[in-house]
Amino acid sequence: MFEAKMLQSSVLKKIIESLKDLFSDANFDCSSSGITLQDMDSSHVALCYLKLRSDEEGFEDYRCDRNITLGVNLVLMSKILKCAGNDDVITLRAEDEPNILTFIFDSKNGERVSKYDIKLMEIDSELLGIPDTEYSCVVKMPSHEFQRICSNLSQLGDSVTVDCHKEGVDFKVAGEQGSGAIKLKQNTTVDKEEDQVSVELNEAVTQSFALKFLCAFTKATSLSDTVSLSLTQDTPIVVEYPIAQHGYLRFYLAPKIEE
Amino acid sequence: MIGQQKIYSFFRVA
């Protein structure tokens, strides 16, 4: 039996909304330590990795007697989650050898209980081994700032060059009709930590990425006030949104490399 | 010529 009771349905709603356009079908891997989801987009350029830890405060109850994989169509899941109020407590439930995933939405005042079942799918997806590595550069910034940068630069071109150096980080785009550049200086003196821009640098990195994917990742902006970008030359960028009281959502994007 | 890399070429298959 698997049963996870999440205090805030809005968190799951935001997660699924941010994933469903790039990753339409995905396996939720449930174990006693929590829920993980890893999925590649259909062009095999981007990867998402979600981790919701069972021992964090976001779960009121969590039970998983044996490891199970729940193959779900995320577009359908998003439709079901739209039936939940933002303040509803949401319970996910499945049997040990499940064909069905059950969603139960309890309203805050306890007056309304809704139950929805969806059919699970057999999804044949290849799990990739993502190594824990030190990155040459880790940039932390307000998530809305990163969203704005991606959205602004995507007006002019398809790829952005991210240039991390000790003073800060530069984002540059060069298209057929024009070019643009946004310089972000390191700023760790502002009062609120979530408004800071910080750059941890071991080695300078200059790398190009497809803006289409970065813009898609920023659909997760409402999950977190901050986002971190981890870069190493000639390896995928990691865009991480922490999820308070649960874990994190990471996106990996393969670089564009001179061939 | 800049080419888009594939994500799986960076991570070994688990």
C-alpha cells in the first residue's frame, strides 16, 4: 500500500503544471524514502528530476510498504489536480501492484471530500544515472529574475550564452535581427536572502543553451523564490528549484557545443 | 557550427 498525504495541493499542482508541456508521460517512483520522478523530453535534450522526501514536513502522512512505480500521463494528472482547491489536503493512494492511482482532496473546512481515480500506464523509460559532481560555477538568483531574463532574451534568438565569471553572470543572445545582453552582478548585501544574486566560482564557464527549454523550465518559478544554476564547461546545466518542506525539482539541459 | 547535444550522452545508463 502506498499513501501520501500532502498538506498543500498547490505544491503538486505547480509541479505538474511546470512539467506537463515538456514531459507528457512520467514514472513516479515511490519508496519509503519518498517520491522521485525522472524523465527525458521527447527530443532527449532535457531531463527533469523531482525529489519529494517522505520525512519532510510537507507530508502529513506517508506510507509505502514496497517500492512501486506509478506511470502517469501528466496532462491527465494536471486536469485532475485542477479539481482540487489550492488549500485542499491531497492524498495519493495506490495498491502494491497498482493499476489505478487514487486522488483524494479534502477541503480545509472538512465539508467536501472528492475522490478521483486514474488509470496507470506502462511507461518504458530509461533511467539515467546522474552523478553527484562539483560544478565549476553555481549561481543563485531570484527565480522571477531568471524567468524574466529567459523571456526577454527569447525575443531575439534561439540560444543564450551564459558566461559566469567572478564579478557575476552575463546572458547573451545573438539573433538574425539583433542581439541582447543582460549582466547580472553578484549582490549579496540586499536584506532578503531570496533577492540576492550569488556566484560561487571555481572556474569561469561560457556555455550556450537552447532558450526554448530554459523558458519551459521557468514554468516552475512559482514553486520557489530562488533558483540555482550549476554549470561546468561542456556538461549539462542544472536549473534547481527548491520546494519548501518537500525537496526539489531539477532540470538538466544539454549544452550546445561547437562541432 | 554549434550543435545541440543529447542529454543521455552525458549520463551513464543506471
